[in-house]
Amino acid sequence: MDISKLMVNTKLDSTSPYYLQIAALIRTKIIDHSMTIGEKLPAERELALLFKVSRTTAINAYRHLEKDGYVNIKNGSGTYVSDRYALENKTSNEIPWPQLLKPHIQPSMASLMSELMVSSFVEDKISLDAGMPDPSYYPIDIFSKLHRDYLGELAPRDFGHIPVQGYEPLRHTIAQMLNLEGIKCHSNEVIILSGSQQGLYLTAKVLVEPGDYVIVQTPTYLGAIQVFQALGARVLSLPQREDFSFEILEDYLARYRPKLLYCIPTFRNPNGAVINTEERKKLIQLAARYRLAILEDDPYSKYYYEDPPPMSLKSFDNYGGVVYLSTFSKTLMPGLRLGYMVAHPSLISRIILEKQYIDLHSNNISQWLLDLFIKEGYLEKHLIKMRGVYKNRRNVMADALNLGLKSKISFNIPKGGFYIWCRIIDNISSRKLLQETLKMGVSFVPGEAFYAVAGEDKDFRLCFSQHNEKVILEGISRLEKAIEKFKKGQLSIPKREVRPII
Amino acid sequence: MDISKLMVNTKLDSTSPYYLQIAALIRTKIIDHSMTIGEKLPAERELALLFKVSRTTAINAYRHLEKDGYVNIKNGSGTYVSDRYALENKTSNEIPWPQLLKPHIQPSMASLMSELMVSSFVEDKISLDAGMPDPSYYPIDIFSKLHRDYLGELAPRDFGHIPVQGYEPLRHTIAQMLNLEGIKCHSNEVIILSGSQQGLYLTAKVLVEPGDYVIVQTPTYLGAIQVFQALGARVLSLPQREDFSFEILEDYLARYRPKLLYCIPTFRNPNGAVINTEERKKLIQLAARYRLAILEDDPYSKYYYEDPPPMSLKSFDNYGGVVYLSTFSKTLMPGLRLGYMVAHPSLISRIILEKQYIDLHSNNISQWLLDLFIKEGYLEKHLIKMRGVYKNRRNVMADALNLGLKSKISFNIPKGGFYIWCRIIDNISSRKLLQETLKMGVSFVPGEAFYAVAGEDKDFRLCFSQHNEKVILEGISRLEKAIEKFKKGQLSIPKREVRPII
């Protein structure tokens, strides 16, 4: 077995030593019979390259496995899967899990993720990939203070089961907030979710049957495409244009009768695009005519760096078809695991039934703390501060790109959100560029991760929210050097290239 | 429309005034067009009966709706759905959500739940229904102390995204705990869940396709039956016997090739039954032979009141087919929203992929606090204390039943768990009995809620964990009076009987 496949959906985290994590991964595959007795494992150097760790770490991982009897290290020859574990655990009657499991629709991009991991180890890695707020600005102190100050007001039953739909005071607070933003709704039309990913999942779950058509704008958020694909939907793409692609949408509507359009109208991930007010009104009109449900995903609209963006699609909704979804993972911190959805009561009641099966209800303590945080005005203050911080980072990154890479890449300065979406002018694929930048310790997300169907691969996404200005400048300077290499023909393609699984 | 159907899956909670909640429910149905313009609503007295509230509350609900223009109250005639809202919101193009939603398999028991609500209002209601720990013993103070003492040790990234599989230190702690209990596992075989309901859902999700057979012991936990039914499984029942029904199980295995057996081997909900050690070994043998996966749900084994119960099925698992599921909702408090699962790595990897779609990962703060709670030895202390508390309550309830109802009901004293499972000796159905006890302010769960296929209805479940001894005694004394009524022929069936939806 190609050990690089191990890496699909695998990430080393910082909670335990790397060598233990690598050993555990390999051990799993041995127990799993994905690797057979006597099979040769990658050389230590290769293993190190694969996991982006030092050679010592790779050696330690193998030694740890040897100690537990999973592998034999033969000096000068290599490391082999031992028969000891297999013998000890040899039960002719081990249950064949792979046959028992339901057939699984493999979402696209799994191979890309392994590609991302094929790189040598660089100490001071700069991640311009993950779309996350900067952890050093998480308002942890305020949450602790609220916890201290208000804990006495809680009754024991507040730590018991609460309604599936969410903690009632928080639903009220969110409904109030939304009414101020032009979304007329009652707290009964709001449901609290364990992150907005759950809203995506649940909406897709109650609407999409295998073979149904779902429209997405492309490029767009990978997690949404994956959820639709996993449910067996056929995903139709609205390509990126200067204006919203109404003629294509209308053709899709007439031709395929899709149930759902997924879109991020404001500061879209990954390209920062905004649907303007006139287009929003027209979109609602068209959707109403064709009875098309719209899932409006809105994680970024609070992060505007020029004028406030247009009102949400939901605020123009006169046919009850817009499902509005947002999250506190971007505005506050992902660890809260809280998002929310506003939709027609018919949909909300059905979503409640489904959510009940999944987790009964979201976490009580997070909901209670978040409600206090918003009520005491901290959310507003936090957003004002963060708009300033991120605006500056956006400017610094855009200036650096303009200064050093003007002739090599093109991009628009986004008016909000977390990302600059770049296009390589020369004939270099973004995957190849990533292979180079990883060697220098810079990561970004290649463009194809944002398309339902892979096309020309010359785009990539840089995230400016996670690091401070100094780190951003260093990251862009390394990116510059990587692109230089291509120009000078110094490009060396790594030996272990991972090919798509076909 | 029959307003009693409003009540399906609806529960008034204590977070906002009842009249507002009732008004909101009715409002939803008006917006929803479930109620038509001009339709007459139930008389205030009927509404009060339906929601178990006072008549004043019912009047206030209607007044509130009138103020907002949803209903007209005509004195001496009744309350009617107003045309004002309908006119204002009349859009000929409202999206037809019910048609867009995927066909939904309605789990059984929905009608039973509405039945539960048909009762008049009693001030000092005693709930012997929900299977919950006593909130007054939730260890909230200790959690707060841990929060205070250790918050400084957390890094901001601990509030960001963590692995889907769960917070690594907690997985380690749980694996350690399980190894002491005879379940040999590595932290990589453990996944943290947002409550054990999520483990039920995910296991069913990756295994069960429509038409697949799933075996359950009956009576058993309603939530499991519902999850299987919602996925289109055909549920086969193993009836309750003195011993484990091996001959029936083996017939099912040969006849239907079921994929999965769901069971609660220790202090089963609802009847407290325990599969003994010999039977456990035999069950594993049989399951291994037939390649049957077993989902072992184990929420109650820590609550034993005599000798410790047999070791878990998982500890005997020599064919990798047992999925072990447990929760902290019963041992600590539901508000943590944490459970966990231990299974073969092949299953865990697939479950991780599915959980990612559902909520990315469970709540960080709960996981971090729970890890500290266990590590500092508080869990062990809490369990010792609670075993004492619940044992006493079990004894008090059993003694009271023996004293007052010996000739009317039969029951076994459970050796652990939260419930006493009673059987009515006379020819009275438990539903009818419930209608009587509700009038006196005592609720319990009628037996048919625990069967995949409704049968004879003479069982019911009493929960002794939630209330103190004094309340338990009062509850049993009211139950006694209700049963007396049947004897004396004083039974009056309420006028508004809700019939099963057929």
C-alpha cells in the first residue's frame, strides 16, 4: 500500500509528540490489515518528507512501533511490518468492517490534501492556508470574566437538557440582532447550531436526494461541495464573471429544476466577490419564480474594510425561500462550536427533528456565555477592533503582492473577508507552486480546492487574517522567491508525486 | 386542523413565559398556512387542557396573538385566525417547502407524545418520566473551580479548531479509564462525541441502508429505535425472557443476515435487565460466527447498587465487532453534551469522516473541563456519592410500591440504573393509567414507548433518579390513588382523546 494514502484526511496536531502520532497512524493501518505482514515501510527519510517532520522524529516513530512489536527494523535493509501483532491477534473470525460499511461517496479533493503534505520540513512554517481568525485576538478573557460574574445566576437545570432548537435567550438575542440588520424574524424561526457546518449538513440532509441538482457559485467553499457530493447531489457550477451569471442560472433552472442554490453573497470564500444589491433583488425574483431554495452562507459580512456591504439576501426574501446561515467561528472563535440559521418555520421544524438525532442540542455553556457576550455589547466592540486589525493586514498583503509580484500574479483587493485570491500569469500550476513554497515553509490553498469540477489550475487563495503584518511580509517574500525559481528554470519536482486516485 | 397535532414534538420549556410559547406555536402554524383564515381556534378552556396550563395563560396567549394581528377574539363566539397577517404576507409565489423537503420516515411514538400532553394543569407536577440524573447533584461547583484554576494553562489555539476525533488529552484519559475496566484500547480507537445520541446516529448512518435489518432487545431505548427507523431499517425485536433469547437471535441471524444488534447489556433502559457473563461470552461467539456488529450502549453500568455488574461486552470482544458507546449525560450532566465511542479503527476512521460533516468536532471547553474533572479524580468520587443517593431512592420507591400496590402491579427490583419497570396486573392499559395520573400531577412513560412494534400495553417505566425520597413517596401515593379509581370504576376518559395518526 502507498503510505502517502495514509495522509488523506490526516493532520498531525500539537497535542502530543509527532512521533507518537505517526506511529499511531501506521499502527492503525497494520491492525487494519491495510498493510500486510512483511511489507516494507518507507525509508526514514521518505517518512520524514511525507509528514513534514525531522528525520529523528521519523526514526523515533519506527522505534516506538518496534518496541510494541508492530514492525521489525533490519539495519541496512529497512523497516518491515512484523508478524507479531498479526499472529497475536489472528482471529480467523475478525469482522470484515469494510464490507459492512455503507458504500461511501468519496468527496473530491482527497488527493489534493495528500499533495499538500508532500513537502520537506521547515521550522518556521507560515500558514496562509486555513481561513481562521487570529487566535491571539480570541476574547478568552471576556468569556472567563462572564463565566465568573454570572455563574451564580444559573440554575442546575441549565446544565440539563435544553430545547433542540437552542437556548431560548440566545435565540431571542440573535433574532433581535438580525431584525436590526433587516432580517425580520421571530426567535422561533432561529435555530442554534453546533457550528455553521451543521447547518449546511442539515439543510442538505432534508432537501437533497441522490441525483438532485444543487447549484453553487464557483469558486466556493469546499466543505459545502463535499456535503452535497456526499449526499449524491449533482453539483452545477455558476462560473465567476464580473456580474452575477443570471443567464447561466436561468438555463440551469429551466433545464434541471434544481432544488437549491448555495451561495456566499458577501466576501465569498475564496475570492472575496460580492453580489451587489440590484443583483440580489433580481436573484430573489428569479428564485421565487422557479421555487428555488437559496442557502445563504454568511460568515464574512461583518468583516468589511470599506463601506458596509449590501443587505443580506434574506432581508430581501419575499417568498420564504432563503435559508440564512451564519457562524461565530469566524467572528469570535471556532472553539465555541456555535452557528445559527434563520428560515421558514416549515423548514426549521423539520431541521429540529433531524438535529435531535444528531446531537439532541448544542452545548449549553457555550450558548449561555455567547448570549451574555452579545447582550453586554462585547460582540460589537470585538468586530470594530477586528475590522481595524484585518483591514491593515489586507493592505499589507496587497501592497507586498503589488510590490514584488505585480508582473507574475493578478488579484483584486477584496473589500472584506479573510482572503486574497490570486491568479498566476505565467504558465505555472498552483499545485506546482505549492510544492515549491512548502519547501520554503509557506502554505496556501491551490485553486482547485474550490471547484466542484477541476479545471485550469492557476488560482490560489492567500489568507491574511491569521498572522500579523511581519509574518505576512515574510510569507509573501518567500512566495516571491518560489515564483522566481520557476522563471529561472530552477524548478525541481519532488520525486514522490502523489497522483490522483483513479 | 386539529390543534392537538401542534403538540407533536413540542414541549413548553421554562425559559420564557408559557403564554408566549403557546402564542409562538400557534403563530407559526398560521404563518405556515397549517391553519386557514377564519378557522376557529380551540376554546380557552380546551387550549389550557391541551398545554397543561391555567386558563389565564391560555387567555393571555390568545390576547397576545390578537395584539399582533394573528387572531380575532369575538366575545361570546370564540377566537378565529385573522386575515390580517395572511393579507399582509400574501405572496402568490411563496415557496412550497413541504414539497421541497425530502420524504421523511416518521418514527413511531409521535402520537404517544401528544397523548402525554393531553392533561389538565397540576401545580406540583412530579415527573417520574425523564431518565435524568438529579440536577441538584450536578457537580457545577467543581467544574467552575477547574475553570478558574486551569484557564491560564490554555493557549489561544485551544479555542480554535481541534481534531474531529476529539481533544487528544481527553481521548487518552478515557482510553486509560477503559483499559482499567478491561477494554483494551488505544486513544486512537476512541472518538469523542457530542452526546451518545450522536454515536447512535453515526453508527447507524455508516452501516444501515434502507431495508437493512437491525436487531434490538425489547423493550429498549426509544431514541435508538427511532434512529434506525428514520434510516429505513427493518427493526427485529428480541423479546424479554428470563434468559437471553439466543434461539430467536440465531434464527434472525440465519434468516435475515442483519448487520447490527443494538443492546444495552447492563441495567437496560427501561427494565434494568442485565445480560450475565456467560451469556455475554456466548453472544460474542455467536456474533463473531455470523459477522454481526454489536452496538453496546452503556450509559448505566456505573450506577450499580449491589455487586458491580459483569464486564462490558466490548471487554470480551475477540472479533473486533463490538462498538462501545457511553455518555457523561447520565454520570455527570446532560449539558456537557459529551459521550464517546470505542471501536475498530476501520469504523472509527469512517465515523470521523461523517462527524466532520455534522459538526467538525465537539465543544472544546466541555472536553477540556471534563478531562480535568476525570484526571483529578472527581468522577470516581461523584459516582461513589451518586450510587449511594440513587440506591436509597430505588429502595424507597420499591418499598412504597410493595406497600401500596403489591396486588396491583408486579416489578423486579433493578440492581442498577435509573428505572423500575412495572407491569399492571389488572386489565388497565398504561396509557389510560397515564391519563389518570396526569390529572393528579404524576407522569411516567407508558411501556409502548419502548417497543419497535406496539403490543399489549400493560407496562410502564418509573424513574427514581430525578427526585428526592419525599417526592418519590408522594408520587407513588398519587399513582396508588389513580389505580384505585379504576378499581372503583371512577375512571373518566378525557373528552379530547388524541388518536394515533393513521
